[in-house]
Amino acid sequence: MKKYEYTASAAWLERAKKVLAAGISSEFRKYNHPHALFYTHGSGTKVYDVDGNEYLDFTLSQGPLILGHSHPEVLDAVKNASLKGQLFAGQHAMEIELAEKLQQIIPSAELIRFCLDGSEAVQTALRVARSKTGKSKFLRFEGHYHGWLDNVCYGISTPSPEAMGPRDSPAMHPWTQGLPEGAAEESFLLPWNDLDLVAKKLEEHHQEIAAIITEPVMCNNGCIPPKAGFLKGLRTLCSQYGVALIFDEVITGFRLGLGGAQALFGVTPDMAVFAKAIGSGYPISAIVGKRDWMEEIASARVIHAGTMNTGNPTVAAALATINILERDDPYPKMNALGERLRSGLRDIAKVSGQPMLVSGIGPVVHTGFTDLESAVDFRDVLLFDKAKLKTFVSRLHDRGLRIIGRGLWYISAVHTAEEIDQALELAEEVLTAQDR
Ligand code: PLP
């Protein structure tokens, strides 16, 4: 077995620390194994680091690379567009083409605005909801990640499961220091998948609540699907109380199908935000919504702006990505590979005697260590054995298989059945050797 060493990355990290805060450019990169690593290139399902290590990549760079690394058609589109210019401080035709495409394939996409990433798309949707309803708060769910900006930095990290507080009024643990006074008061927080709690909160506070924002599948913690009727129930409650229903499809978008989770589950939100897979690694996101909500932006009652929005190469990347997804329809294959990985991992867990819970949906797979038979919310996920997961992820990594540290595996359109089987072989080797 090749020995994976990280000495070159370690040296780069030391140098980086002298110029980049903590040597990194996004907090999550700190959690690469065994420390922040430096990569040289990626191609298809493989990525390579400065030590010359090759990895079979199931991180897809935290999700965007739905077509794998360096897809040649996307690169061609980017190159051709770049040769014509980068930004015009004005509109260009490809944006219309891209927006028309979204309008055709995403149920809630009657009007669209593009920006750069998921975090700002979320904030724009919340601003629209406040403007249209005249109310100022929003309701969100424990363990759902909506970016790193002030008002959504609660309920995603917690000192311990015991510190979560009561289910109907969870503790608002901040993820970061430096939040402005009052940021916590902008939102109500609840455990996910509990419609009765949402109904009660809305009954008591609907006059303050402008929006409910949810990941339609809780992909940021455990990859937990919604309980039957939960999303539909949110839809009904939002319509009843004049509250915007916002789906955060930053992960589910273009991954669970061309129309996102909303098409898959047959529940149409008032607005939705897309990022990650829409652009194959180029910085683009979209706020899409029903016309009567997006009219807030169209009328300029809500201001949405950005110098860097819809750069020529970026839009070209998104258009190429969506055209390829539409032309090739990789979803049946991706879903089948997801199922192959899930069932293979479950078999291995059984044989090895490891308490591994395998969950997920379509091409998103999650592995957590717990005796629970299923997880329905963040409180369950907090009980998972983090040390066991770390050992599993690190040992896979040391054998050339890269998954996201929280136990998440993303399958791209270019992964093959052989690669899934190769991953299963490695997982078996690691799990069998791991302490029970
Ligand atoms: N929403 C969800 C569901 C996410 O997973 C993320 C990022 O992981 C975001 C929003 C924030 O997106 P970005 O990192 O592009 O700002």
C-alpha cells in the first residue's frame, strides 16, 4: 500500500501561515486531514496534492463539482467566454439564456437574480421576505447551514447535546464571536422535522415571522430527508400565515435532479437559493422565486447588487454545466451509484460489527457512527461518535479516498461503478481494522 505523507503540505502550511490568517482561506479547510492541505490539480474524479498524493474524490470540493474536476466542455465554455471579456458593468445575452433555462426546469423560478455564493443569496431571499411581509424575523432549523453571515450563525455548533435547550425554544449558541448585538433575535430556531413545533411557533409568533428557511434535505448534518408530509406541511403553514417559504437548495440544487428538491418532493417554495453545483466550481448563485415575491427586487423596493455578479466566464460555466446535465441526464446513474454505495457500506458495517449508520438520498451519502437506527434531526446527529468518524475519514484519506470530514460523500456524474466498488473495498479494510 502506498504510504500517504503530507510533509510538503505541512511546509506549505507553515509558509502560508505567515501571510494567510491560519494559512487558509475558508474555515472549513482547516479540517482537511491531517491539517490544511495544498492541492495541485484535479481531473474527473481525482484530485492531487503537493505531496504527489492522488485521491479518489467524493468531496467534489464541498459539492460544486457535479461534473467532476476540470470537465473539458465547461473549460471550453469558460475559455471561449473569457476571450470575449470578463465583466461589462452591464448585462449580456448569456444571462438571459441561463435564467430562461432555470425558469424552465425549477418550479419556483418565475423570476431570477444571480449573485456569487450561497451566503449572499440566502440573505437576499430573507431581505425580500422582510420587505414583502413587513415583518422582520425568520424561522430556521437546528443543524441547517445557510452560510457564514451574522444572522444564520446560530444552532449549527453547540458545546454539547445537553446544551441544546428545550425543543420548543432551543439555546442560541453562536458559531463565532463578533456578531452584532441583536443578531440572535432576528430568528427563531427549532429542531427540524417536527411540524407540530413549527405550527405552534407560527400560531404564537406569525405576526413577527417573515420567512421560514430550510434545507429541503438536511445535508449539512447527517443528510436527513424530510419526514413524509413535513415540507408540504411547511408549505401549508406558510401560505396560511403569510410567511415566505424559502428552500435553501445550495446542496440539493442540480444534485437531486435538474429541478432540485422542490421538483423531487413536489413542494414549491416561494423562493429558493441555488449555488455550488450550478456553476461547476465558478462563483455563481441564484435567488429564484415566484413573481409576486421577486417583484420586491424588480421594483427596487429591495436592493440587490454586486460588481462581480454574472461575469462572462462564470455564466458560461453555469450554462455549460446545466446544458450537460440536461443533455446527459446523469441522475438515474448518480442515484444508482448512491444506492450501490449506501447498500455496500451497510453490508460492510454489518460484517465488521461497526455501529455505522448509512443515510442519504440520491448521490449524497452519509456515514455516521451511532447505535441509533435512524436520525431525524440535529439533536440525533450530535449523539454520533465523532472520534470514530474522524478515525474512519482519516484512514480512508491515508488510503487515497477523500470524503467530507463530517461523513458526507458526494457522487458526481463522472464517478463509475468500479470507483464505488474500489471505495467499498477501502471502507471495508478500514472498518474491519477499526476498534468496535
Ligand atoms: N446553504 C447551504 C445549504 C450550504 O451548504 C452552504 C454552504 O455550504 C451555504 C448555504 C453557503 O454557501 P456559500 O459557501 O456558497 O456561501
